[in-house]
Amino acid sequence: MKVTTIKDIELLKSWNIISTYNNFSEGLIEIAKTVLSVLKLNIPDYQIKKTSFAEVYASALLASNVLTMLISTTKASKASKDDIIRISKALSRYLLDEKWEEIIEK
């Protein structure tokens, strides 16, 4: 099931995030894998669902240097804090749809 919306795609394109994110995908995937590992470690019966994981992952992205570096290379470098939050949420959903199998592989 896809969690990315058309609005997410439009937002990411408007800030040139989609055209740039591949340069940072390795770091973005590592953050997702780390978040997933922490959830599994602390919640043994954690049932992985993209929709709920996307929210947690977006919060981790906000605290990451990877997102900061990605944003600094795009038009989003001048974005407001609220826009950065929206970008992180949209990017988390987009990346999960694009790289889900790679993220959950053991």
C-alpha cells in the first residue's frame, strides 16, 4: 500500500527534493533502518506498518544531519520551520514507498 500522496509529491517537487534525494538516499535509508531497529528492540511485538512508521521516521529525519544537508542543497534551504516539518513528513512517506523492501530487510 502506498502512503505517499499526490500532495506529498507536489510538495517535494516544488522544493526540488525529489531530484536531489537520491544523493542522500543511503543516509536516509540508514536512519529508517536505525529507527526500525530501535522500535523492534523496545517494543518486541512491534507490528511494522508504513503509515505509523512514517510518523516516527519523519521525527527522526527532523533531528538528522542528513535532512539538513539535503535541504541545504535545494530551494528548501530558505524554507520556514513549518515547511521543513511538512517536507520531512512528505519525504518520509515517499522514501518508505520507494525503499520499503530495502528498509525492512534483515
